[in-house]
Amino acid sequence: MVGNYRIGVDVGGTNTDAVILDVSSNSTRPILATHKSPTTPDVTTGIQDAIEQSLLKANIDKHSIQAISIGTTSFVNSLIERDASKLERVAVIRLSGPFSRLAPPFVSFPYELRHVLEGPCFFAEGGLQVDGSEITSVDPLEIRGICEELRKRGIRTVAVSACYSPIDREIGQEELVREILYAEIPGVKVCISKEVANIGLLQRENATILNAALLEFAQLTVSGFKESTRALDISCPLFLTSNDGTLMTCEMAAKFPIKTFSSGPTNSMRGANFLAKLGDQQRKKETALVMDVGGTTTEIGVLLPTGFPRQASAYHELCGVPLNFSMPHVYSIGLGGGSRVRKDSNGKTTIGPDSVGYRIHELGRAFGGDVLTTTDIVIAAGRTNPIGNPELVKDIPGEEVLAAQEQIRQMIESAVDCMKTSVQDIPVYLVGGGAILIPDELKGVSTVYRPQFYDAANAVGAACAQISGVIDTLEDTSKLSIVEVQKLVEQRAIDKAVAAGADKDHTVIVESEAIPIAYTTGRCRFYVKAAGEWTGAADNSEQGDTAKSLSLGVPRTWDTQSAAKPATVANADRKIPDKDHYFTAEDIISYKPNVTNEEWSLSEIDIEWISTGCYILGTGGGGNPHNVYLALREMFRAGSTCKVIDIQSLDPDKVVMYGGGIGSPEVAAEKLLSSGSGKAAKSLLTFMGYEHNKLGALSAIEIGGGNGMVAMIRGSSKDLIVPIIDGDFMGRAYPTGWQTTVNVYATDDQASMVLPTYMSSGDGTELILTKVKHYKEVDSILRAACMEMGTSAQVIARPLTKVECERALIRNTVSQSWRIGRAVALANKQANIDNIGSVLVNALGGSDAAKVLFEGKIVQVGRRLYKGHSYGEIEIHALAGDETTEDPNNPKKKFRVPFKNENLLAEHMVDGRTEVVCGVPDLISVLDAQNGTALGTPEYKYGQRVIVIGITAAPQWTDTPRGLELGSLTAFGYDLPYKPLGTYVKPRSVIEEYAT
């Protein structure tokens, strides 16, 4: 008879743990047995042994087992190891109409992984706009032609991605392509992106490719897992745990192996939550930290009051590939039971990061070896039950034991500071075999829990995993309020979880976020997750046949008689190196840009650093330049070139054209750049009666964000073949097009310096604006038209003469972004991120030009949308030990940054009063303290540790009344005078420094 018993299994690299739980609500003995077995090469033998021994210890009938759930690293390990025997080559079909050609599939993959995975890639008709309408319709004859090409090449695995497919609930473009593939290529395996990951085309497509590559191996592995239970004569349902702490049927896991990635840390946190509740039935629901202490590292995650881990930011990397699906936010430090203890040249005790790992029983002092480890220290201190031989460590001097213990304490307390979401003391749950290292009392921690069975927490987490439903979508908010729409989306998530087998009466929302989309009205993004206990009945009809359950359920027909259209393989001639080149700190220090004859020829590393710098200069807005950087890098790899010149080098008879993208950066992340962007410049020159050779150079309208690099694509040898001016007309990013230094020096208010202005949708719609009553109308008219064009378009303004540019141009901002990016890259390579604030201040010209305004943690984020702009503010609190709180008399422990797409001002909050320390036009950048890179306002999340940098604005903004009128706080409705942050320091020209 089936009881309420569940078996949880954690398949680790060294050991396989099994646990048997009694999940009855009135159980007096929830954990019946645990067992640890060595992980075997075939995996299944180790699983069988762990389960079999657990059953013997529990002394229960194996037929009373309700379910078995397994957490495994098998799939992610095959990617990490680049194991070609477990990975398949993947063809990619991207449905994007005329868009996204410059950033093709695999563009952000490391070379080594591309050589293993990259199959033929195709661009096809299709894709959706942000409002759910079609960019173009899928052409079945085109897809059938692609099928013919795939058959010729023997490709059996395909990934399909379409612009905005996650919001496609009616048309079903990806589903239609999948059905055609199934019909044309019997036995083909197909992954469609909407079923794999979230909004963000490139990252979602990347996840779909990785998932597709694992399908064959996943089917074999899952079959092995099933066989391991059948061999034990256990017939209950078998699940795998996913990376969000919930269950997947074997059928789902075989189709979506990528969803098991990072399930280990998630299981450990879910297990810690279960064990802590066992130890204290009255424990209140509160945020806690979970420390999983292994042999080499300690992984720390945040357990939310819901009992689920806090998720990482929207974008993250795995095996060097940018992804955007749910992953727990985990912070790792080099502290484990096998970490080596030694003294440095100054006599200071250091811990790790190297470890003896599983060889501790051979090499550790307490086990007869000669390596001093952290385990030896706690044995010598008498802080653990006797393990090893305490006699072998009693000769360690007491001061060395104390020094090592203090270093361990400092490492843990610093990590706690990094991960806490408030300044209040919170509990810590310890799990993992190395938990004996952690002191019983820690600064910033209310209670340290060492629950019983802490060394089997991962298996416990697998056994108690729940069923979830996740919705990530864009919705219409023009008729209902955001709150009302959010409630509807939450109910959809609950319904999805219940349909997958969750208990209808106890399924709850565990995560819900509404994210307004800048420059749009009536649209908002919602991310919602619901979870509930499994009902005890596997709903294989719902989860097993994924193609059926996740399709629209409507039979499709298409033209099968007409001749298929010939397919073009987009990457047919693409040649890529065998290995990636990773720059060391020494490489960065010795690197010199290629400057010849006063022209700077950009390289891949140059544009990588410029991309980092542009986002920091974007002051929270402008959109992440990463996709533009990837497109430009791909062009360079195909032979294109791009050069940067100083304005003084320009022929006086030539003109400069400037512009960039307009619309929502969030939309641009789905509708990636396409080729032919230089057509806009040529069209405007023709309209004005200029010969095309009149164009001498291009410039960015704003250096901040993605627009800081768009001109590089237009000016490359693949397009206009003109250089880029080292400068721009904002020195940052601003939310409106009239906030430019061109407008600061205009002689009238009718936008004569800007008009005519040309705008192109990229898919056939063009607009030329020739006359307005007031310069502010240019921006409002273009944005209204841009909404009709899909909320993403390209704009280019009237050509400027050299004399006009020399007056308005903020000089050397391309060089400035390069220096910022170089400084961030070097700080990461030198493990100097703790000092990134001072590093960037030096790179920006010293303490006169820039300042660290604040360091701390975001504790509050507010957002609202008004007339297409994203308004809001973040509140940041200082952490204990930060510079801002070392002085006990310093009351400035709170900080606030309001924004309108970009950060507007920064102010200390003291006893209910505020003190503004920086405001526009000076720049305010919020950086991720863990890597020194910029955070855009849509990326601000509760709990992020950040550094706020202030940068003095260029004199074009600050030295004239009109500059302050257009660019200071008064332009944003604040009745606050401009107070300079410091003294402007002109960025040094790369061309000047490195000229040969």
C-alpha cells in the first residue's frame, strides 16, 4: 500500500546521498533514514545502492514509497566538460523577419563550445512585435526548404527561436515550425524557445540551444534513472528536481534537461528549510541564509520566507554562455573542510582558496598527512566530535589556532554581509559536511542553526520539492491597472502549477514582479511563480507529451504541394578559431590599441571594454550595449573594420552625422540589430541634396548605453566605411532626444540644428521630420511614431559641419568608455573588485573628476510608468564594515537615487532629512559591487550590493544657462539648483596617447 513516504536522492561528484521522508502532516519521525554511497561512473549503481541501504535502515515496505525525486549534476557537467560524446550538434532556425541578422545564433558562445555544438543556422520570416502582432508571418515553404537542407546535412536536432515568442499565446509561430519539422524530418528532435526560457531573444535562444544539445544524453540518463528504480522493484513515480526547487517528471526532464542546472544549491536550500522547520516547529517565516559548506567551497544562498531561494538577476552565464532562466543567487567563497591553512610573507594567516578536497583523509594533519587544513584547526580547538586523530594536531600553537579561527570568522561574516537583504540580524542554516567549521556566533546573524541530518540536506531538498508554474509575459495594461493585471497573471501561474500536479488548495505565489517597459504605454512585463505540494498523482498526460500540452491544440495545415524555397545557411562560410583567448592581467597591462596616422583601428578587446564603459556612462539608462558589442564583434570576425578619429582630423568640407536607436531598450533585446543601418544616413543625405561622399564621419548621439556603439556598426567597412568621432553630444545618456549639447548651442527653439531628422523601422517604414514649432516636439513626435513602428527604430539627425561639432561635441568619450572598461577588466583579473570604486575614480581622472558616493545594498525599489518613461527610485543602506559606517559618528547610512530612465540625483537620508550630494547633469552610475559592471534601472533588484559613482559633467552642460536649463534637475521638475560634484577633467584621448 502506498504511504506518504518519499525518497530523495542527490547525485554529487563524489557521493550519492539518499534520504527517506515521511511527509504525513502528523508524522513524529519525518526523516526515516539516510545513506551515503560513492557516486559510480554509470551513476545508476550508486543510486541503487543509496536507495537500497536507506530502505534497509528505514525498515519499511518499498511498495509504500509514494515518489522518488533525484537531483543531479549530470547534464550541466557534460557541458562544463565539453563532452562531445554527450552533446549533439544543433541547427538553429530564428524567426525574426528582417531583424537580428547582425547577432546570429551562437554569437555569444565560447569558441570551444561552438566547435562542439554549432550546426547550420537560418534566418526565417516570423517573429512578434511587443504588442503581440506579427513582424511577418511564418512562411511554410521557407521552412520546408530549411528542412531539405537539414536532411542533406544529416542534422537531427533543431532549436527554434522567435522574437517575443513567450507572449505568443494565439498565433503559435514556433509551434507551427516545430510541426513542419516533425512532418518533414521523421525522428527529428525540436526545442522551441518559449518552452525553455524567458524574455530576451539571445539569452533565451542560447538556453534553447544548450537544451537541444542535451536531448539525446538526457533521454539515456533518465532511462538509466528509471532502470535503477525498476531494478529495485519500485514502481512509484520518479521525478527530477529543477533549478527553481520544484519537481519535473522524467518525461519533462528528458525534454528540458537544462532546467536541472543548479538544482544542487536549490535542493540544499530547500532541504535546509525543511530541516530547520523540523528542529523548530514554531519557527517564524523569515528571510534566512543557507550555508552549504563542502570540502573546497562554501556556497551561500538566501532563503526567502516562502521557503524558496532568492533567484539570481535576470541574466547570468553558464559555461561562458549568457542565459536568462531561473537560477538561485549563490555566493561562493574558497572555504571548505579541506581548505589549506598557511601564513603569507607578512606572517598573516590565510585560508584557501586551494583545498585538499576529497583527499583530506590522506593529506590532513589529523589523518596522518602533512597538510594543515581548516578541519585540523577545528579539531585542535576542540570544537567538534572527535574525528581523525586529535593527538596529531595538539602540537599546533594556540595562537595559530586562534588566528585561523578568526580568519574563518572574518571570511564568513564578510560573505554574510554580501548576501543579507537588510541590516537586521537574520538566522543562518548550516548544511554540508564542512558545517563544523562555522562558529556558533557571527556578527549580523541572529541564530546559527545546525539541524540534524545537515549533511544530507541536498537529498532532503530533493525529497520535499514541490510543483511549480511560471509565467513570464508582456500584458496589456491600458484597460486594467497593473495591480489588476498582475492578479490575473498570478492566477494563470497557479492554474499552471495545479495542471502540473500541485495541490489546488495549497498552491501559493512565491514570486511576483511587475516590470514597466520604458517608452511604451499600456504594456508591462510580469514574472510570476506559483508552487504547491504534489498531490500524489503524476499527471503524465499533462507533462509527458510536451509537444501536445504546450501547443495551441489546433490542427495546422500548410502548403505541402508547392516547391520549397531554397534555404540559405547563414553561417555556411563562418570560420572560427579553435580556442578562445582569455586576457590575463599582464595582457591587459601590456595591451596597446592600434593607432596609426591618427586613426584608431578598433579590436575585439577594445569594443569589449568600450561596451562596459558605455553602460557605466549610461547612468542607469540607454540599454545594455552587450548585444551591440556582440554584433560588432561578429562583424570584426568576418573581416569588417571600424576606425575612430579625433574631430580635428576631419576634413573641413565634410559633415558629421549622428543618431542611434530610439524606443525601449527592453524591446531592442528581442528585436536585435540588423544589417543595412547605414541606409538611413544615405537616405537623409539624398533628401538634403548632398552627395554621399560628403559624409566624413559618424558620431554617437549619446555615449551612454547601446547608442554609444551603434555608430560603429553604421560606420564599419561593411556599411558606410567612414570613421567614428571620438566624442558624443551628451557625455552620458539622457531620457529625451532634445537633451543634447547640439541643442544647448542652437540659435533658436525650432530645432534647426536637428531637422530634418530621419527615422526607420527597419522593416520598411520610414519617416522624415522637417519642421516643428518647438524643439521638444521632435522627441515626442518621433516617439509616438516609434510606438507604431514596434517601439524600436533607428534615427539619424541633420548633418553637422566641423565647426558646429567642435563647439558642441563632448570630446574623447569613446576613449573615456575604453578606459573605464579597461579598469573594470583589470580589477576583475587582479581580484581587486573590492576597490573598484577607487579604481574607477582614478580611471576617470582622479578625485576632482569622480567620487564614490555610497556603497551598500538596495533595500527598496519603486517603479512606475508615465508617458512612456520609467520613473522610480532605489533606496540603499550601508552595510556594517563599509566606509560609510566605519565612523560611529557618521549618520549617513541611507542613500536614495531617483531615476527617470536614467539616474537623476543622489541623496543621503539623515534623520528624516535629505542632503543632495549629486544631480544631473553630473553622472550617477550604480554598479554591481561583485564585478564592477553597470546596472540599468530595469535591473535594480532588492538585495543587490552596489557602489554608486558620481562623475563630473562636461562644461557644455555646466558653463552656460541653457546647458543647465536643458540638462539639470530643473529640467526634470526639481526645484534644486545645480551644485557641481567636482571639477571636470577632460578624458585623455587614446589616439593621442598611443599614436605611433
